[in-house]
Amino acid sequence: MAVMLERWNDEKMDGLAAKVDRMDVRLGHVETELREQRKEMKAGFDKIEARFASLSLALIAAAGAVVAALIASPHL
């Protein structure tokens, strides 16, 4: 009975080890995909950051033009 129980336990442990190995492979694929997505997101955020920087420069230039126009206006 003890030998039979030990064999049953060994078979169960071997099956569990195989499942864990498969999960390790799956998690490796998920980790790789997540890294790729993070790179894509970072590239996208870098583009957005550059657009905001150029927009802020354009707004500052427009505000400067308005102030210059107000200063040059003879009606004030």
C-alpha cells in the first residue's frame, strides 16, 4: 500500500512539474509581449510629449504677438 501511494504521489508531482514548466513558458511569452507593449507606449508618449512642447512654444509665441499688438496699438 505504501509503495502504491508513493508511486501515485510521484506521478502527481511529475504531472504538476510538467504543468509548472508549461506555465513558465507561457509567462515568458506574456512577459515578452508586455515589454514590447511598454516600448510602443513609451514611443507614443514621447511623440505626445514632443507635440505638447511644440504647442506650448506656439502658444507662447502667439501670446507674445498679442502683447506686442496691444503695445503697438495707438488706441490704448
